[in-house]
Amino acid sequence: MEELKKFMVSLTEQNKSIALRFAQDGWGTNPNWKQIWDELMSPDVVHHFNSASEPIVGLEANKAFNASLFQGFPDIHHMIEDQIAEGDRVVYRTTLQGTQTGEFLGIPPTGKSAKINDFTLLRIVNSKIVEWWYECNLLEVMKQLGLMPE
């Protein structure tokens, strides 16, 4: 029983390390983020983005989607505020801030800045991210960009 506990603690720490590397080195404004994703993600990763009805499936589809988000906010930066892990799951909360100078989710540039908090939950199996949930308040982003009334 003691060996199992040690194994689980070790696995949890390893998964926290993978998630932290994904959050920092795999951040879309880093020049080599795609290579980091190749190392850390399963080729058939499933991404649940903001409670959308359909997930984004596959590494290449997720790279394309992520690239489009960062084109909208090329100066976006984030601060990791919290990280919690247990077994094969790691969750972290960040504060995001950036200026929309490019197209974002089909919206032309506004030149305005936004600052929000978000949550990411990763499921990691055999040292690869196999499932990814991401949630942020897009309504608040739209308000800060002047696209929605306060």
C-alpha cells in the first residue's frame, strides 16, 4: 500500500510538471510552442473549449485553433495563479491580459485590451495530455473589447 501511495505522489508530481511546462513553454506567443505541443500532447488530444458543443479533436486541429487565438492578441501574457493536481488530472488558474490587434474568433481588431481569469484542466496519461478543458468568461472579454454593453 505504501508503494502505491509513493507511485501516486510521483505520478501527480510528474503530471504537475508536464502541465506547468505546457502552460509556460507551450504558451502561444513563445516561438517554439508547436514543438512543445508535439512533445506533450497526444496526437488525438480532445480539447473542450469554453463549453462548446463539439470538442476540437487532434493535435494539428488544436494547433491551428490556438494559433488563431494568439493572432488576435499577439502581446497576450499570463500569470499562473494556482495549480492543483491529483492523479492524472491537473488544473490551473491564470490571469490573462492583452490587446486585440488582430482578428479574434472572427472579430476584427478593436485595439482594446482585456484582462480576465481562466481555468485549464488537463488529463495526462503516459506523460501525454490526452484531454483538455478550458474555460474563460468570453462575455467579459467582449465587454472589455467594447463589443457588448456593460
